[in-house]
Amino acid sequence: MTNAHSFHIPVMGIGFTIDTPLKVSQFGIDSVISLVDDILIEKLRKMYCEKFERPYSEITEKMDDFRAKRITSYLDLIYDESVKKFEDLINVTTESATDLKKYFSMLPDTSRLKQEFKNLTKDSFDLQEIKTWVMENLPMGSIDVNIMTKVDKENYRKKIKLPAEYNDAHAALRGYANSVLNSSIILSAGMNPRLYSYMEQFEDFYPDENGIIKKKIVLKVSDYRSALIQGKFLAKKGLWVSEYRIESGLNCGGHAFATDGFLMGPILNQFKEEKENLTQSVYEILTSALDQKNRVVPKMILPIKITAQGGVGTKEEHNFILNHYKVDSVGWGTPFLLVPEATTVDKSTIEKLVAAKEDDLYLSNISPLGIPFHSLKGNTKDLEKAKLIEKGRPGSPCPKKFVAMNKDFLDTGICTASRQYQHLKIKELDEQELSKEDYTYYYNKIIEKSCTCVGLGTSALLTYGLDTTTEGQGVSVCPGPNMAYYTKTMDLHEMIDHIYGKTNVITREDRPHMFIKELYIYLDYLQGLIAESSVEMTEKQRKYLLTFSSNLNDGIDYYQELFNNQKEEFSGSKQQILHQLDEGRDTLNSLLQGIESLDNKLATP
């Protein structure tokens, strides 16, 4: 069956989409569960077992392979209950007709399913005929999962390091592989060769002779080169990447993986132009690998999907990404944080998101992973962090330790947001006899890290009134810059109507085009890179800044040609977009002058 919708809901945080499939999959909407926090997952499994009157037996940390078992059990539960909801919907009765009408009313007017259903019911309403057609044609939304490949902490039992398959990402992968799901695993945060190799052990990731793969692999990427390298690496192991999910380097929520100045439009264009070559070259490697493994080789070349996400905010942008770049689906993340029917966000956090303006949404350095992280000023986790700093006890108690991977002080690893790490790092700083200015700079660098692995999951506990004794009540939230243009909570129908242009929930008239917004975020990012290099710049740094600037300049050239050639799309905003591109180039030229002025400060590498 083809997808019902042309959009999907990406993973958001750790807890914001933890049970989204249970809320939306019956309406044919694909969504993604994060597998980071098995403690949160177990708490929700207990809650849902009680709600659905299912037997519950706790999976404790004393049990062997508890992390994988918790994940498998939770995913199986979500699948079972989602299927029940979907079956209730398609088992057409006069009582269930309301949900069925909701399913079709949320589809775009161009939907083939919607048109066929209208034709089926325009003359008469034969309940049995409708029921048969619905069961044969209506798809349920996919229950997908996400693993951040680098969040793969080693684990110990009685101070003895466990084998690599008990690492966090490995165990999460195993938990998904052992579940009943027929869906996709989205791998993000770059390549983890050891984890990718581990996937070879699970039958569900391999294609059968008809090219059917029970558990598909999806790579979240920010450029074509990364997609090609990772796709070939997996193909050599007999594993096929069914989808390349392109995400804006900076105009997205959560962790931001900046490109070297490559902008989303040119990246999407490269995927469009190279899709056939990508498919063919990777498939040749795959068939050779399957043959060497004495495994079944599919009878036909396997398909790949190209999807995109990051900053999309209007029907016009949505349709342009679909039609101009020939992508298969467009991800809408950040706005869904304001849709309680779809995501799990506590009331207080929703109120803060509704009130957020551009200046409240910023690219921070708070993530313990050392990756730029989108955050909201005034979030309660940061307020909690500030109080601890005021008390002279910076750092988190680190109750969950999912990113305790820094080995500066302990071979077992510590999280850089933890009280233990920050105490040791500040003690080390005290011994360096730095100037007051330098000391303050490095001290602030240490204490700015925040406990995101707890904060990004707590919202779900607060929403459902579950115990937060271990976690505390501080919430981290990671919306993209797009949040500034949404100013109210929405029901699911209203949000989807906005995506398809049946209504418009954005009241502000000054929202820039998604490509323009990304360009200006990159210009700000470049300015920050230049500022960091201003004290001492090496030749290597100088070359990188010039390459980054050159790529941005090429991106502006691409957009100017793209929008100049548009006859119908963006007709109302075309001139403004072109003007903003000119202003962006002026800013870039000014920044280039700044780089050149640093030439005489070059230091020896």
C-alpha cells in the first residue's frame, strides 16, 4: 500500500514522540519513537498496561539484557494497541463511522484514496462494500524508531565491562529487531561502523527474493556524500538503505549537524539528480554482498525513498519540496509540539512554546554530546541548572547516565553535564592560574552543559502524572526556529489542514521562506566561527572558513537562479526572497572581509 499522507512526524526529543504512533497511526500518519531512554519506556509501558488492562511484569535492571527487553516489550505493546485502534476504524460500523470520516477528512484533496472513497459512496452507502474496500486499501501509519548512533555508551556490571552488544545503541537496536514491528529504524548522528556491522545479525533487516524487507533502514543525513558513504558501507554487509532522510543542517529541532556551508536547496537538488546513480551503484554492491553471504538476492532492483525535513512551514513550501525535488515525504516536526493529540508535551512547556519569539529560540552549546543543540530560553531544566550554579554546586546528579561517555577522568565514562564531571573540571581549571577573563570564559564553558537526556523525557512523565522523584521536574525542550511563527495550540485536524493548505494557522506575515531562514542561520553560525577564531587562527581554520563561505556563496547563486525561474510558485513572495538573498550576500561579503582581516593573525598550527 502507498502512504496515506505526504508528510511524516519525525522523532522529537526523547519523550515528545514516545507514544505518538498510538495517537496518530490509525489515521495513516507515520511517526517515530526515540529509543534512548529505556527507563522512561518502562514507566510508560506500566502505565499503558494498566490503562489497557494488560498484564504487566516489571523488567528490572537486575535482569539480563533488560534494556533490549524493555524496548521490545514497549514496542510490541504500542503495536498491539495501535493495530486495535486501526482495526476498530476499518471495521466499518455505524458507530465507528466518525473515526473513518476523520481519516478521510484529514487526507489532502488530491489523495487517490479520498477520490476513490468519494466515488464509492456518491450514489449509495453499502456498508459491506465500503468495509471490504477500506480493509483492502487503507494503510495504517508506520511505527518507526530512532537511534542516535553515537549515543552508544559502554555498560558495566559489577565493575566489569560488558561485551559491545550491551552498549546502549546496540541494545536498543536489538530491542527493535526482536519486536513484532514491520517498520523502519532511523539511524541519526552519523556513522557508527560497529553498530552497522551488528545489524548483520538480524534477519529482519535483509530483503527476501521479492525485495520485501520487514525492518527497513533509514539514514538521516545532511548531505549527499554522507548518504553515499553510509549506503555503500551497509550494502557491503548485505543491508539496503530504503530511505535517505535529508534534514536541514541548522534549520531543524534538536541536535543540529551543520554542513560545511552547504544549504538545503542545493543538497536536495543533488539527491534528485543523483538518485538513479545512488540506487544503481549501491544495489550492485548489495547483490554482490548477498551473493557472497549465500543469501537470497532480490529479483528486482530495490527502491529507495528520498524524504526531507527541517523548517517547512507552509503548504507552498511543502508542495514545492515534494514536486520540485521529487521527494516522497516531508517531515513536519516543531509545529506538532503544539498538538497534544499527536505529541506528549506538558502544559507548562506548551505555554512557553506558544509564547516563544525568534530571540527565545537559540542554537546552544548545552548538549553534553558537544553538538549544537536548539533550545528555548527559560526552559525549566535551564532554570534548575542556574539554581544549582548559584548554590555553588553546578552540574546534574546524572540519574540516567545515557551520555556518560567522556573519559577524561574515569575509564567508565562521565557525562559532561554531571556534577561529578564539572567539579573535577573546575578543580583542574583552578590549578591553571589563568587570568580572570580566561578563567571566566572556560568556567562558563564547563557549566553551560545541561542534563538533556533526563530533561528531554521528563515532559512525558509530567503530562501523565507519573513519578519524577528520580528525574526532577525540569524539562528541556528542543524546538526548531520555526516555532516562533506558531502562536497557539492546535488539534490534529487543524494542523493537518494547515499542512495541506485548507487553513492557515500562521497569523504573522513576516515569516521568511524556509530556505531564507536557513541561509541566515548559517550566516549567524559563520559569524560565530569567525569570532571563535579571532584570538588565534590557524591556516587550517582559515581554509575551512573560506570553504564554508564559498559553499554559502554557491548556495545563494543557486537560490537566485531557482527563484528567478519560478513562474507560479512563490509568486507573492518572489521579489522579497530575491531581495533577502541580495542582503544575505552582502552579509556574507562583510564576513569574508572579517576573515581576511584575521590573515595577519595566523598562528602556527
